[in-house]
Amino acid sequence: MDLKALVALTKPRILVTALGAVAVGAYIAPQAPGPGVLLGCLLGMGLVVGGANALNMYLERDIDARMERTRGRPLPARLLLPRTALYFGMGLAAAGIPVMTFGVNVLSGLLAALSLISYVLVYTPLKQKTSFALLVGSIPGAMPPLIGWTAATGRLELPGIVLFSIMFVWQVPHFLAISLFRSDEYARAGLVLMPHETGERKTRLQIVLWSAVLVPVSLLPFMLGVAGALYLLTAVGLGTAFFVWGLKGLKETQPPAWPRQLFALSLVYLVGIFAALVADSGGRL
């Protein structure tokens, strides 16, 4: 069996991002999780996220085959049999939920299960029907930092919900930017995006609106006392840059590269504010 192809099923870049967000949530929590709990959380989430991604690839294997960006994935490239991906994904997910529930705590296990179900059984099929799928998919995408917080505290608390909110709101302009520069490719694959339903102009307007919302939402960790002045300055600076760059998309003469530039800036934004949170929170790991 092709081990490299099995690893590719887990979407390693997404997996690493999710685990990083889990670690941030645990790090800034008011109490440190024990080493065993932290290890269990990272292992359990790695299994759940990897399993969800493998099941997503199984369900979307025909769609992936229609897009140049994804036709080299293990299933379209016929490096693995579809049933192998199915069993592999189910196995990872089935192992991950008990690890989270019994190795961390019940609340974190429930949140991990909600992420898995909403991503695989709701978001994945909904992408072929409506652009509303973006908001649905943003729920599991925003769950990792909240799960990191609950792993450390065992409680659903406002700061953890704020971390979830930041990542939820951030995902909307991030993925709308992708939908603009990959619109034709996704349309050929049968996926429904906002540019297909409402047009590019309204999509660009939504980017501006969501990036505007992101600025005050991102200030909440400072207002709650979770982070200090360094984080505040970082959130204001990066949030303003993100918003201003989004505004450029409303110009009639915006450059063709604008959506890709916004997408790149969104990644800088996420890494920047998470790094500032870690540096300015007095973490307890």
C-alpha cells in the first residue's frame, strides 16, 4: 500500500493548521492542561481531522478528478482504491473520538464529533447545492482553537468562543477570495459558490463586510484580558490591512491578481494574530 498516498488523504497542510490552532487555544487558556491531556488532544484531533479529510476525499473523488488543482490527489490519480480511503477515514475518525472523549474530556469529544459530522455529512454534500455551504463549513473549520481551550479548562467559556468566532469570521473572506480566482474551475466541477449565485460584485462586497466584522471581533481577546497591548496592535494593524485590501476589490479597475493577493494576506493575518496571541498571553503550557 502506498503510505505517501495515505498521508495525502489527511490533507497534511490543513491538518497542521488545525493542530496549530488547537495548541494556541490550549496555550492561552487560564490553566495548563497536563502533558497527557495535551498529547491526547493533539493525537485525538489529528485522528479526527485526518479522518474527516480522508472521508471528504472519498466523497469528492469524482469532483476532484474534474479539477486540475486536485486531480493529482490519491483517488483521482488511482493511487488508492476508493474503499481504502473510506475505511482509512472511518478508522481514523473512529479512533479519534474516543481519544478525545476519554483521554481529554467529554466536552472536547463532543465538539470533535460535531466537527466531524458537520464537515463530512453536512458541508461536503452541501457544496454541490448552495454557496451557504461556506458558512456551514466554517463551523468545523473554526472549532480547533475552541477545542484546545476546552481541553485545558473542561468548560465552554467566553474566551474560547471568541477564538472560535475569530476563526469563523476569518474563513469567510478567505474562502470567498479563493472562490473568485477559482470560480470557473469549481463551476466545471459542479460546486456552487457565491460568484455563481450572486455574481462577482456581490461576492467582493461580502469580502469587505466580513473583513470589517473581523476587526472588532479580533479585539475581543484584548477586551477580555486574554491578551495584551502587543496583540491589540497586531490585530488592529493586520485587520485594517485586510479590510483595506478587501476594499480594493470594489474598484472597477482592480488588478486581476487581487483575489490571490487577498488570499495570501488572509494567511498572513491568521498566522500573525495567532502568533501575537501566543506571545502576549502569558501562556501556561
